[in-house]
Amino acid sequence: MKFGTKAIHAGIQPDSATGAIMTPIYQTSTYVQEQIGVNKGFEYSRTANPTRSTLENNIAILENGKYGAAFGSGLAAIDCVMKMLNPGDEVISTNDLYGGTYRLFRTIFEKYGIKFHFVPMGNLSEVSEKINTKTRLIWVETPTNPTMTIIDIQGMSSIAKQHELILAVDNTFATPYLQTPLDLGADIVMHSATKYLGGHSDVVMGILVCNDDSLANEIYRIQNSSGAICGPMDAFLVLRGIKTLHLRMKQHSDNGRVIANYLKDHPKVDKVYWPGFESHTNHSIAKIQMKDFGGMISFSLIGDKIEDALEVVKKVKIFALAESLGGVESLIGHPVSMTHASVPKEERLKAGISDSLIRLSVGIEDADDLISDLRNALS
Ligand SMILES: *Cc1c(COP(=O)(O)O)cnc(C)c1O
């Protein structure tokens, strides 16, 4: 089956009790047992719930994996991965990582004795240098936020295999429509389903997918023991969102291409970060591991003045000023005063996050309208 068919049908059966074609929202905590030990596969909704299980199967199949697990947020899913580790273990992580993931690593898991190395991963050699006998896991995010760095998943997977490390990939920006990390040798795929999978800015959720039986056992054990599950209503919303994932991602990517090219030629725009440009660092890897380049774009302004960037984000009318990304509506943000406000200036400049950098989550509106909006705001 091809992707669009799987998005709509994979792992989804009409409801066995009623024939309902849409997976019902099983808003229940418990399930009546015929007698002790005899049940219909469900005992208590922290452990398993039919709406959630359907979503978990659906996303697992889309990622070409065997096992899916859904959590109350993207960070809860990452929290589960980190709980597989023990005090003394070390993790090598992408340096320009989603801010919330960085905070989770530094302020929660360091306290429990896990050591993190934050490494620029555009070039793989720096990763090998950090590996020692305590290293257990490599955490990759690609493309990264906000400069869209592309990390070579297959190359990273050879390093991980050589040293028997777990390779986990945050696939939030790409989604399985654009990139399937398990096929490239990753062991775990993570999503903030809050973003493109849900796709309508109406739910917060996290997902893990893997192929390996023992990794899956660990994930389900932690999911059930720590209890950071998502509710059935949210599972329903993400199941519904995924049904149009292929159409939305195609449109996000098409709009992204038009807008990136418009910005590139604009006299007031300095740099444009979009992995589809041949000049983009690791464009050749993006071309191999991604089907298209998505709708996330960042750009900086000539002169690099904070006031100019603030003026642009204030003047847009269709692009909404907001955190988050991946919804049908276009969003605009200023990383220096929003997502990356807590990063020291020197560090953020090293990561390419200049004062005038503006980030777009290009939605699926008509591209012409989005361009007029930007033209107006930049004039
Ligand atoms: C939003 C996001 C997260 C965190 O997900 P939540 O659902 O907000 O907890 C993790 N990684 C990336 C790349 C994200 O964009």
C-alpha cells in the first residue's frame, strides 16, 4: 500500500461493536471482565485504550515500524526514552535542539546522573569523538529548529551500530510523509504529534515508534509505569489529522518552495534557511533522506536589526504570531525573543540564530495570499 492509503486505512477497522467507520472515542477508564483473567484485551486505560491503540498501530505502520506508543505530549515521549537509561549513562545530542528537549535533558535528567553532550551534527566526525564506554544513546533532530540543519540519519546509524548505541530521531519537522528514520537505521522515532501529525493546532501529544521487541517492551513498561499517556479524545483527533497528512505535507512543501524562492530574491532579505536550496548545508543528504523539504523556513534581514524583524512579525495579517508549528494555518515567530530567548547571545549566534531571524511555519493557504502578506510586511 502507498502512503496516502495507509494514512487513511492502516491499522484501522470499523468498530467491531457497531460498525462505526470512524474509530470511536472510548472515553472509559476500565473494562468489565467476564471473570478474573478473561477480558477483551483491555483492562485499564492507562495500560491500553482502544482509541489510543488504533492510533499507535496507525502511526507505527506509517513509520514502517512494528510498535507505536502515544503520550500526553512530545516531551512526555522523550521523557520515556530517557527513562530507559541509568545513572552514569551518557547521551550525545544534536546541539541546536528543540528548546523544551534541551530543558528536559539539562534540568531533569542531568539531576538523575545522565550526562549529555551537545554536538553540532551537520558533520558526523564530532559525534564519534564524544563516544566512550558510557555512551548509550544518540539523540538526533533533523531538520533542526530554526536553521533547518540536516543531519545524515544513515551515517549516524552506522556510528550507532558500530558502538551498539540506540539511535533516536525526533521526526517532528519531517513527518513520515517526508522521512522514515527507521528505514535509515534509527532504532526509535519520536514525534510531537502536536505539530504536523495532528495538523490542526488543536491537540498536544507525543509518539514513539520502534521495531525492536525489547525496546518496545521497555517503552510500554515505562508508558504504563510512569503513566504519561494521552487521552482517547486526543487520540481520535490525531487519527483524524493523519488521514490528510499526505495532502497537507504536499501543500506545506509546495507553499514552502514558493515562499523560500520569493524570500531568496527579496532585496531586504539576507539569508534564507530552507533545505531545498542547493546552497543549503547538507542539501545533498536532504535530497536522499527526505521526499520533499516541508514548510519550515527561516530568514534573516539585511542589517540584522531586531527592530526590523519585530516590525515584520507585527505587520503580517495572515501569518499569525505564535509558538508551535505544523498546523494548516501559517505561523510566524521571532526565535530571539520567543523560543530562544533564554539562549545566551554568543551561543545563539554560533548556531546561526541572529537578531533579525524570523521563522515561518508555512501553512496550506493559497501561496499567492501568503506572498502578498510577506511582501506587505517587508515593504
Ligand atoms: C514541539 C516539539 C517538541 C515537544 O513536543 P510537545 O508536544 O510540545 O511536548 C519536541 N520536538 C520538536 C522538534 C518540537 O517541535
